[in-house]
Amino acid sequence: MAIAILIAALAGATVVLFYQPRWWLPDAISAHARAYDSQLSLTLCVVGLIFVFSQGLLAWVVFRYRDRGQAASPSGGNHKLELVWISVTAVVFVGLAVTGQGIWAAVQMGASDPRALRVEVMAKQFAWSYRYAGQDGAFGRVDIRQIDDSGGNPFGIDSRDTQGADDITAPLLRVPAGRPVELLLRSRDVIHNFFVRELRLKQDVVPGMTIPLRFTAEKTGTYEVPCSELCGLGHHQMRSALVVMTPEAFEEWLQEARRP
Amino acid sequence: MTIFSTDHKVIGKQYMGLALFSVLLGMVLSLVMRFHLVHPDAKVRLFGALWPDGAPGGQMTPELYLSLMTMHGTIMVFFVLSTAPQSGFGNYFLPLQIGAHDMAFPVLNMLSFWTTTASLLTLLAAFFVEGGGPLSGWTAYPPLSALGKITGPGQGLGQDLWLAAIVLFCTASLMGAINFIVTVIELRAPDMGYFDMPLTCWGWFVTALISLFAFAVLVAGGLLLLLDRTAGTSFFIPGGLIVSDQIQGRSGGSPLLYQHLFWFFGHPEVYIAILPGMGLISTVLSVFSGKKVFGYKAMAMAMLAIGVLGFAVWGHHMFTSGMSPYSSIAFSVLTLAVGVPSAVKTFNWVGTLWGGRLRFTAAMHYALGFVSLFITGGITGLVLGQPGLDIYFHDTYFVVAHFHLIMGVAAIFAIFAGLHYWFPHMYGRFLHEGMGKVHFYLTFVGVYALFVPLHFAGFAGNPRRYPDFKEYEFLQPLLPLHVGVTHAAYFLAAVQLIFLANYFWSKRRGALAPGNPWGASTREWRDD
Amino acid sequence: MTNVARTGQTVLIVASSMLFAAFTSAMAVRRAMGGDWQAPALPAWVWGTLLLAPIASWLVHRERLKAAMVAGSLLVASQFVLLTNLTMASIGDAFCAVLVASHAAHAAAGVLALGRFGARAGLFWHFVGVLWIYVLFVFGAWA
């Protein structure tokens, strides 16, 4: 009896706590993020229903069939029932998987937008750097032998490549609101991970690979970026930020940054 | 000498002893970790004494935290969850339940226990070498784990010892798997067909089959990583790396290749941890409901399905890794599909209870707790199994909550159930029922208090594997939650003392038990 | 041999096969990426060892165990020579070394098993032989 009550109580407490807004995800700042939240809500609803139903059923069965001197009624099985719940579960589970593929495809399989602002992201133990192409719209060649962190060249832009002379290296990721952005994620040493909560986006940054990450941020603000793949003793201090600016403010910043 | 006994019952107890030591050590490590998370600046004399390099002046460094975390995960996954349910209970009870005199290869059995012990000692040695234990997590991803000391403290000899320990453990497990499989195939009593075996035996059998395939692949991954570290190869090391201002000369390797090899093992590993427990829970629920298991054949087939499908889903650990997004879709569908046989088992457990006459022994309490926790831990898999959603939750505390509930709690509850159920057989006495129930209730509440809130940290995007949360503004509002979780952890640890007291006291002074105290029908309770 | 001996060796063969399958697939993946794959250069004499495996198996079949162990030891010895002569210049060489060394370990274990268990360990020995033909094929022809 007590255990039935306890199961029900814990399940109930869990459900109540899950719906506290205090711990919900931060505000969504893009269309993708809103689509994400829809899918998450749908999934949590389904999960919540399954949770309440199954814990409730368990608690009820425990209560109903506690030993009160009754005889146990034998039941070795029931093929029809098995088939029913296999089918229902399969439909619900696989159905959920299918509904979720849309937001995945939108992020991962879209084509590169030619209008997008392309920014290179460089992760290293334990800091982030960003590179913007200059007026020429092209990124200069890099050469790891020319990497000079204290000298402001974390990318190792090759001084012999004229295209790189006007590249802008920055410690924070600044983007204009409303414009598509394509990040080109690279790492110099170990695996890191670039995560922006408000965009609902996360991507491992793998040495040896250049991985694109596309988004369009709508809301101005500064959003913390925590490294999200264990990269060493400074993993928890590898903080960065996404700064979404109005297009005007962004242009101003870009002009300012371009001045030698 | 008894310690080199080839008797399966002795070996089973030896494995249980090794697992008990390991779980206590693993738990202490987690307490130290939780303490540090909420008191990152504390100077603790004990830490300074134990780890003068890792905690100078008693102040724990991030690298020490990460190495404790690595050891915690490694010890718990391998030496507790892959040991007690299978090598512990399985060695003891499989031969008895199928009517065999011992396992098929008793000498091999003894060797596999001692190889496991050698593995544990090798792992623990990492604590004591220069640089301490590795900080790359139980997953040890390269290049962090492949480039040596230059990527961080503990990444020198500590990581080498860790790898050697893993390779030893794989070898021991493969030896054990061969033994279990041959025993089930060849040594069943003449009147026991495959579908006459108790579900416990099915659990051990399928687990051994999984181990056979999975551990072999981990050996491959581990050996290749060891070679990258010691022989100048570049299986996993790409070109163009510069670490701590030093250009790394090697090139041509793929960090993702390691992840594929590791998780091809790593996912089936979690089924290794849970399947024996599932078999046991079916038995306990059946015995204490006074009815046969509902849908025995479906239960056995579901275990096989989980075992087979479990090999097809490893990519769900790699959704954000940079691998092909198309393969993620395939892995996602398969991942949610593998939830189906698990759901079938859950329904059948309820079906077993339905219409029964439920006796609430301590073992039954744990079994019911297992079902409840399996549901709670398992259904968050429906969130994480979607790559579109995992793109937020990967590497957050949501994942930590998920796997702890399912592995670190449900699987452990199955062990508690097994101990209460089989203690009379192993020691001729009962574990104290009242103490057992008190322990159950306090632990059941404690684990919910500890792990459910971690989901909410995940909602907030709280990354995992952080030694402290000082750097980020968005983490500050979560500190009270973390304090609460830490207190729950202390409470939970203290409560385990009740179980320990029960265990050690009952071995000597527990109430004497008759031959078949629970009225069960499986062979181990028969006089012959 | 008894059922237990046969089943035991079969299961061991499955595990070993998985190990080599893992190495092979790692190699296949690595070969497909990067575009810098260089097949390892196997010296011509290595192909002679191709015969050692079937010969040893035939000897086991005929219960000429000492001779089989000699053939097996010859195989392991030649694998050592091959390993020390690999230049390890490329990733292809590295994979070759890994598979050859793993095979040598299995072959050595097979020889010891023949010594300890006699013809009962024959099934494992036949597997070792087939596996060597596989390894040679992978590096000599396919790589």
C-alpha cells in the first residue's frame, strides 16, 4: 500500500516540477528555436502522458492486488494484448522520431545561403576566436606556424596572403539581427563544442574538420556560449558570447574593426 | 588455495566483493565531486593530504575534479554495472538454475576474475602516478586522450594506465562471455530447452552474447588509441594541430573514427548493465505475485530484440559529433524503435502483477522500484533520441539525469532486489526485511530527489563535466538546485549505511532461512 | 572433440572475428577519407607464409601435433620478421602492423593451445589459418 502511494506521489511531484516555468529553456531568438520549442513541448507532452499513465498503472496494480488473502489468478500471457501494445508503442515511438526530423533537416541539410554572413570560428584550449572576411569578402589562407595568440593572430592568418590582410579577428561573435549567418567551426587542438542556448543549436568542433552551422538570429542581445564538449582542465572556463546587434550597429562595428 | 578457487559460487561471491568495493569507491568519488561543485573555493585539509598535487593547500583543481569524474564513471560502468549483475549473480546462479555442475570452463572462470582484479588495480594505480588519473572522461575522446601530457595533467601515464586497465577488462569480459555462452548452450539439463530457462538465464545469455561482440570492438578502439599514444601512429589524430603552442606533427587520423568504435561498444554496454537485472526483476515480480511471468516467450524475445537492435543505435551518442546528418536520422528511428521491446517488458511486468497476490517483501519493493525507475529513466530517451532535440540537450545535465536514473539507479535496484532475494541461498540467512524496507523507501525518495532536478539543469542548458559553475551568468540561478542535489547525494550516501549494516550483520546473525524461503520454482532452490 | 570444446572455440572465433572486423572497418573508413592512402609494401616472401597456414591445419587434422606446432611457430616467427621490417611510414603500414601483430598473438596462442590441448584445439587453429589468409588478402590485394 505504502509503496503504491509513494510511486504515485513521486510521479506526481515529478510531473508538477517539470511544468515549472522557472526551469524552462531560455527565450527562443530565432524561428528555428521556436520550432524546436514546439517539438520539445510535443515530445514532453507525449512523454508526460506515458509517464503518468504507466506510473499510475503501476501504483494502481500494486494497490489493487496487494495480498488481502485473495487467490492469484493465473495468466501466462495474452498474445492479442501483446500485439496491441507492441503496435501502439511502435507507432507512438517511431511517430515521435519522424515528427522530430523536420527541425533536424532544417538545421543540418539546408543549402548554404549565398547572402549569409560567413564567420570562421576557431576553438582552442581554452578560448574562442572569430574571423570575418574583410572588404574583399574572402578569407585569407592560414598557416599554423604563424599562429600568434598574444599578437592577435589566433587563426594563423598567413601574412603572405593579401586576401588575409583585411580579415578581422574578434574575441566575440557579433552578428546582425535578421541576416542568415553561416559559422565555419574549426578547432586547433581537441574537440570542443559551440552551443547557443537561445538559438537551440549545438555543434561539436572537431579538429581536422570544418563544420558549418547556420542560423538567423532575430532578437538583439548578448547570449553566453559555454563550451559543451570536454576539452581539458579549462573546459568550464572557455566562455564566449554571441552578440546579436541591429544591422546598423553591426555595420558600425565592422567599419570600426576594419580601420587599421 | 580458496582465492584461486574454480568453484562458480566462490567466483560469483568474489565478483560481488569486487563490485561492492568498487561501488563504495565510486560513490565516495561522486560525493567529493558534488561537494566541489557547490563549494569550488573551499580548502579542505583532507583533499590536500590525499592529493597534494591535485589539491594544493586543500583547494581542488579543475584537473583533479575531472580525473575523479573520469574514475567515477569508469569504475561504476565497468566494475559495478558490468560486473555484479552478470559475473556476480550470473556465475553463482546460472549453473544452478540450468542444472549444471559448474560453468563450462571453471579454470577460465577463475582467470577472468583475476584478470578483472588486475584491471581494477591497474586503473586505481592511475591515482598514484605523476599527473594523477586521466581527465578525459570515461569516454576518452581523442585528440584529448591521444596527444599525451600536453593536453593536460593526467594525460600522460594516467591515461596509459586507464587504457591498459580497459584492455584488461575487455579481455576478462570476453573470457566470461565465452564461459556463459557455452554453459547455456551445452550444459543445460536434458529437460531444459531454451524456452524452459528462467528469464534470469535469458538475461545472462543475451548479455554474454552482447559482450562477445561489443567488447571485441572496444579492444580494437583501445589498442588503436594506445598506439596513437605510444607508437607515433595517427589513427585518430588529424593534421594541423597546435597544442600549447606546440605544433603536433602527425596527421591523417579521424577523431570520429574513435567515437564510432567506442560507441559501437558503448551503447550495447548499457544493455549489458541492465539485461541481467531485467531477468531478475521478472523472477522476483513473478514469485511475489504468486503467478507465472506474463508473456514469458515475449519477454525472452524482447531481450533478444534489445540485444540485436542495441547494436544498431550507437550513433545517437554522436548526433552533434559532425557525422553525416542522414545517418543521424537512421540512428534516431532505430533508437526509438529499441524502446519498443523495453516498453513490452514494462507492460509484461505490470501484466505479471495484474491479478496476482502481491507479497511485499523487501526484494519485491526493490523490484517495483526498479519498474518505476526504469520508466522514469527510460522515457527521457524519447527526448534524447531525436537529434533535433538532442542538439540542445547533448552534453547537458539532462543526459546525466537520464543515464543515472536508468543505469545508476534502476540497475542498482535490481542488484538490491537480487541480494535480498538470493541472500538466503548464498548465506543460509535472511537479510533483515524491516531494515531492507526502510533502506528501500529512503533510497527511492533520495534518488528521485537527486536525479529529477538534474533534468531541470538540463533545461537551462547546464553543461556537464564542468568542475564549477562560476564562469557563467546563466548558471548562477541554478546554484540552489545544485546545492539541493548535493544534499540529496549526502543523504543518499548516508542511507546506504543501513544496507551495509544489514548486509554484514545478517551474514552472521540474520534469521536462518529454510531451503526455499520464497516458494519459488526455479532450480536453484531445489534440494538436489 | 567434445561439444563443449567445439562450442567454446566457436564462440572464441566469433569474438576474434569481431576484433578483426573492427580493425578492418576502421581501416576501410580511414582509407576512404583523406585521399592519402598508401597500401603497405609487403615483401614478396610474405606470400610464402600463405602456405604455412593450410599446411599446419592439415598436420593438425592428421594429428601430427608437434609438426603442426613447428609450422605454427614458423608462422609467428615470420610475422615478427615482417613487423620489424615494416617501415611504418604511412597509416597503411600502421594498420598492417596492427592486424599482423594481432594475428601473431592469435597464432602464438593457437600454438600454445595445441601444445596444451592437442587436437581438441584444432578448430581454433583452422580459424587462425583462415584468418591469416584473410589478412594477407586484405593487405596484399585489396588495400
